[in-house]
Amino acid sequence: MSVILLFLAVLATIAGWWLSKQRLTAKPWLEEGAIGDFPGGGASALPAAKIGLGVFLAVAGSLLALFVSAYAMRMHMAQDWRPLPEPKLLWLNTGVLVVSSIALHRALLAARRGRMDGVMANLLAGGGSAVVFLAGQILAWRQMAASGYVPASNPADAFFYLITAVHGLHLLGGLVALARAIAKAWPGVATDQLRLSVELCAMYWHFLLLVWLGLFGMLLLT
Amino acid sequence: MVTVLQARTRGMTLMRMPLTVWGIFTATVMALLAFPALFVGAVMMLLDRLLGTSFFMPSLVEMGQHLQHSGGSPILFQHLFWFFGHPEVYIVALPAFGIVSDLISTHARRNIFGYRMMVWAIVAIGALSFVVWAHHMYVSGMNPYFGFFFATTTLIIAIPTAIKVYNWLLTLWHGDIHLTVPMLFALAFIVTFLNGGLTGLFLGNVVVDVPLSDTMFVVAHFHMVMGVAPIMVIFGGIYHWYPKITGRMLNEALGRFHFWVTFLGAYAVFFPMHYLGLLGMPRRYPEIGETSFVPDSAATLNAFISVAALAVGFAQMVFLFNLIWSLSRGRQAGGNPWNATTLEWQTPETPPGHGNWGKELPVVYRWAYDYSVPGAERDFVPQNQPPARRATWEAAP
Ligand code: HEM
Ligand SMILES: [Cu+2]
């Protein structure tokens, strides 16, 4: 469980930092009056949607950290762990996911400058490469299964399918949000709404890329 | 959670929030971080069943047949489950802590004692509850040093918890206690929670827990602390807020009947279980048969428990009747029958209309606990009342 504890420690540090700015040592019974009289304590200037995504990433992060914890514990709990040969295809998929993340980052830059053609092209590129990544993952599954590595054969195989599936499902959910951002970009006008949507998508994509690099590294090393 | 972070009305700083909101807020954060563990455990168990994986399933012989599983570890499931499970008990308890603080303060006409400590304790309990899960696994054969570590963290949680209990008592001290039905339930909560918390301290120590684990003592512990105590708060909360939701009061006589039968009945049900547990009676067994250590009289005690449980069940029928009957026949409540300070009691309409406040959102000028302020014209000052009378009460001796 050390992985999840480490992850929670990071979250606790962030929460502690935030709480430390909330004047939790104020003596509210002495502080009568309008808000302006006392510094701090209002809502943050960030849009609610962004905070919502941050919260979601914390939750998704702890979910993945828990899978990794279970992986690390199960490895040593019995003598039956047989590391599996990761298909070479995974390297290619990783490259595609990096491309996808870069495209969304460029979409974000374009949205900030108000260049709508760039936004549209990059959103589509990002979405397209994410779909290619998912297709590649499924292909990797089929290669594995064809060479006899199925979930029931070994815990290492079971975790491989489980972890890639969880990551893939998160990306699939992200594609829904991305489709909505594309719909917003369709009229060809740069609105604050659109900028926010693109920003959130890019954030989420970078998160999933980071997670994938971590998971892939773990699969390779163990 | 994002509502508390981003949608507070003007003037509602975190330290002006009622403790109810603090409790719910913290519990929400905990729920978001704890439930993934349950989810992970559930998914992996499902795969064990459906796809024949061996995450948790060791090699087993069932009906003379070797199952295809091998090497899985039930301990891994226990870790995941209790990593969720222990935070969950505080996810239940923290909102109850918050609500009971507000009930006590309102019905004792006194500001909550040690508000800041109450907030800090809620946050501290929330954080600590993520590092105590293995106290549910003392008998799983884990490394004894882990047992020592988890016993220590478990007992440390008792400190902020005890602080809260002291602060409730100090709020009541010299208070103008109105023994309304919500207050009765709030007081019952304190007693019951204290009872369950103390047995928790027993179980938190490895050497005491090992013989008591998986006995009725554990059942008594968690039903006191997680069953009866929060339910007392839920009932207290319903009696307290029903007038705001419906515009009518619940019937007082029926409420008192409901309270006494439920409170005493719950003790009749769960108190004897401590004794059964000390006898060594195991939990989860439908029938224990002959043993050398459980006397026949234990069966008599179990029968008594069943009768008490039926009585408690009956009292809930009375409560349901009260809920429905008072909807049309209850005494008109007015907007603020308990003379409470918090915002929900200050809405222009009762029951509140859509959006609660009409066109103009309230502005908050003070914390949630200005009861019996010296020099104030009434014994409570609503949170949204501007500080016009400051000069007069500052001048008062
Ligand atoms: C000072 C506070 C507490 C301590 C030291 C404590 C300690 C313990 C320990 C050691 C056990 C395991 C007993 C065993 O299985 O042998 C246990 C069980 C349990 N506790 Fe607590 N506890 C405390 C407070 C609470 C609270 C506040 C709640 C809920 C609101 C709670 C709910 C439970 C539940 C549900 C179980 C039973 C789990 C099962 O099914 O095995 N406890 N407690
Ligand atoms: Cu626990």
C-alpha cells in the first residue's frame, strides 16, 4: 500500500498548503462584519470547472495508485509471478499517445492566441491519435492473447489486461469531453468557454500520458 | 465539495461555516479518496469470479475438486477493503459530528465551545483515518511491527475525537438547555458515541483485540459507534430541520415516545452484545451448536435482544406515522422555530422556494454561533444580520 500512501501524502501536502491560506487560525467569534474587512477566505479565482477537474484527477490518480499498490503487493505474495513479454507494439502506442498530447497542447496554444483553424486541426489530430492509441492497445491485447497470455494464465497477465483497460477507459471518457470541445469549436469563433474546454482537455490528456508512462515503465520493469 | 470551495455566498469564509458543513465537506473529500479502494477490490474480485484470475483466490478444493485458482491472497483483498473501510466509518461519523455540534449549540443557546479546535479535529480525523486500516487485520497474521504501528495510529485518532466530545460537553456546561426532541437525540448521540469509542479503544490494542476479534464484542462496538450513534443524529436532524422543509413541526409527544423507545431499545439490543462477546460468542454464525464456553443462557439473552429489536422497529412505525401526519396536521412552524442563527433559517419563504433566496443572495457578517451574545436584543444573532448593534454590545459590561 506504499504507493497509494505516497500519493495521498502528496495530496495531503497540497490540501495542507491550501488550508494554510484559509486563515484556519482566525477567531471567527471576534470577526464580525463584511468580508472585505478580513483578508483571505473567499472562493478562489479559478473557474469551478477547473477545480472540478483537479478533484477528478485526484480521484482518478488514487484509483490508479491503488491498482499499482495491488500490483506491487500481489507480485510478492506468492511464488507464481511470471513476468510477461510486453509486445513491441506498446512502444509504438506510447509514441502515438505522446503525439496526441502534443496536439492538444498545440490546440491550447492556438486557442489562447485565438487562431481557430489551429484549434480545430489540433483537436482533431489529438482525438484521432487517441483513437489510434486505443486501437493499438486492443491490437496489443490480441497479440498477447494469441501467444497464450490470457487473464487467467498468470497474475502478471491479469494485471496487464486490467491496468491497460482502466487506462483505456479513462481515455475513452476523455474522448467524450474532447468531442464536446470540438462541437464548441465548430462555429469557428474563439470564446472563453472554448478556451476553457480545450484547456481542460489538454490537462486531462497530459495526466493520462503521465500515468501511461508510469504504468508502461512498471510493466517493463517487472 | 466544489460547492463548498467555489459557491459560498459573500462573507461565508471557511471559518464562518457551520460545523455541519465542515463535517460534510471533509467526509466528501474522504469519500472521493476512499471509494476507489473499494472499487479496485470489487473489480478484481469480479475478475476472479468471471475470468478465472487469481488476484485474491488461493488454490482451493471445493467439493473435492481443485479449483483452477492458485496463489491469490485474501489478505490483499482485506488491505484494499479496509483501506476503504476505515475511512468509511469516519465518512459516516464526521457529518454526524458536525450536525450534532449545531444541534447542541442551538438547543443549548450557547456558542459551540472551541470552534477552531472542532474544525481542526475534523480535518485531523479525516487525514488520520487513512493510516489506521490494518487495525481490522490484527488477526490476519501480519508482521507484529505493523500491528504496533497501526495500534499507535489508531489510538492517536482517539485524541481529536476526545477533544470533540469534551467540547460538546463544555458547550452544554452552563447552557440554557432546552430538552427538545432534537436535543434529546443529540445528547443520546454523545453518550452512545462515547460508549462505542471506548470499546474502540479496547479493540485498538492488539493484545485485547486478538481474543475479541470476530466475536459479538466487535458487533457491539461498531453498532454503537456507527449504527446507533449516527442514527441518533439522523433522527435529531430530521426533527430539527423538518419544520424548515415542510413548514410544520413534528408532533412533540410522538417524538418523545419515538426517542425513548429507540434510545433505550437500542441499548437493550446492543449493550448485552458486549457481554456475549466477552463470553467468546463468535459473530456471523447462524448457529453455534455445543461449545464449552458459551452457556445456554446466552440463547436467552439473544432472545431478549430480538424482542428489544422488535420494539425498536415498532417505534419507527410511530416515527413514520408522525412524518406523514405532521405534514398536514403539524403545528405551523414559522420561518425559524428554534431561533437558530444559520442561513437556512433566514430564508424569505418556508419551505424555501426554488433557489432558496429569491433574487438576492444573503451576505454573511458573522460566524454561525452567535447565541446569547451579551447585550444583543435577542438571544441569537443570525449570520446575515449586519453588525449595526456593535456599539451597544461593546459598551455593555
Ligand atoms: C477511537 C475510536 C475507534 C477505535 C480505536 C476503533 C477501533 C476498532 C478496531 C480495532 C476494530 C476491529 C475489531 C476487530 O475486528 O477485531 C474496529 C471495528 C469496527 N469499527 Fe471501530 N474504532 C473506533 C471508532 C469507530 C468509529 C467512529 C466507527 C464508525 C462510525 C467505527 C466503526 C467500526 C466498524 C464498522 C467496525 C467493524 C468492522 C468489521 O466488520 O469487522 N469505529 N474498530
Ligand atoms: Cu477501523
